[in-house]
Amino acid sequence: MDIAGQSQTLGTHHEAIALRAAPSLRGLDRLGGAAPSGLSVSWARHQDEVRAAQRLRYQVFAGEMGARLTTPVPGHDIDLFDNYCEHLLVRDAASGQVIGTYRVLTPVQAQRVGSTYSDTEFDLTRLRGMRERMVELGRSCVHPEHRHGGVIMALWAALAEFMVRNQLDTMIGCASVPMLHHGMVCGDVAASIWHQLQATHLAPIEHHVRPRLPLPLDRLNGLLAVEPPALIKGYLRMGAKVLGPPAWDPEFNSADLPMLMRLADLPQRYRKHFLGA
């Protein structure tokens, strides 16, 4: 899951490329469900396709949201986790341009890199029993000219098929809320969204996690009448839970909410749409 600051960004946003083989994963060459008209969905198969996703990420995170990115390739959002992730791409069928992306870190690859991105922001000790069937979603974003439901639905359909095909059942990620409010850097919006979701969508205590760099909630106004970003609302509709208070991410200038979604918790209408069940 990622940057939810724009209306269509979320996942583990935070979350050089020499694509590695992933023999433990099946079906990477198959589309994740029928894409809406005018869109095509695929998994990156070589470095050039990953680079296209990284350019889109840079455009959204640095260009739109003001993230201060350290990158080995100018104009690309790259970090060490990219080398271990599968990269999901949505293209405009007419132009071939990559207009939406997610990256997916599987349990096997998380072991190889040594952690998930979420581990760098949160103490995930209480999730250790889920690790073998848990993937991390991250760096999701959609091109500003294509922020309609079709792109996100295409991404989610592909992710659902990926999960089922590889016998994985749990997704985690950092849902990000921008720290800019009325042109000023401020955590009041994030604090207010946290207080709302704490009351309505908090996970059971046995799944709570702790931020490594907490947002200073006691110094913020958590009573603003604001709504969560669209993508966070989308996750919540699909049964996602918030695992604890937000971490502060200075690099991305955002507050990150730890979220978990299990296929077993999908409401029936989404199960039918994404899983055919």
C-alpha cells in the first residue's frame, strides 16, 4: 500500500535494478483479471520496464508531493527494495505509457533483503506469525492525468490474482498522508485521520505495531473535520485495518499509517469482483 496523499496513491510508497529471478512465484506472466477498456496490465519483466515505473514514481512523489529523494539515477525513484520486488504496471493501451504502478515484496524476497520497507518505519514484531504468507505493497501511484477508478481497479485485480496464485493471504503497507495543509507543513490532518480510524478501523491489539519515529500526536490538533484520502478509504472498504498510530517520514514529508488487509476479510462484493468467489 502506499502514498495516499494524492487521491490515487498509496501502498508502501517508500518502498540499481538488476532484475532477479523469482522461481518461487507462479503466473507473473499472466494478467491479473480483465483490465478496463484502454488499459493494459502486466508485471515488469526487465530493467527498462522497472525504470518506467520508477520515473512515474519520481514524477508523483518528488514532482507533485515534494519528497526529497536520494537516487542513483536522476529523475527516478529508486531504493534498495526495488531490486527484490515484483513491479506491477498499468499502461495506457494507446500510447504504451506507464500510468500506474505498485511494487510487491514477497515473503521469500523479504527474507533475502532482510526486512520489508515497513520494518524500517515500524516494529512489526506482532506480525511475525503472518510473515510466511504476507506480502508488502508499496510505492503505488497513478499518473495525474489518469486518476480514475479504472487504473486502481486494474491494479487491485492483478494483485488479487497474484495473491491467490501464489497462496498468499495477507497484505501490509504504509498508507501515507501528506504533511502539507493549506500550504504549510503540518501534521494536524494526519493526526485527525488517525483519531477517526482508531475509533472505527483499528486492528485487534495482538496485531498492533509501533512507529520507530512517531508523529508527535500530543502536539497536534486531531479534531479537524477531514476525510481520509481516497485510496485509504478504498482499502477500508475492502476490509483493511489500521495497525497503530502513524510514523513520520521526513524524506517523503508524510505521515504513514500502518495497514493490513487479508483476503479472508474482503466483503462479498469485492470477493466476487476480484476473486470470482
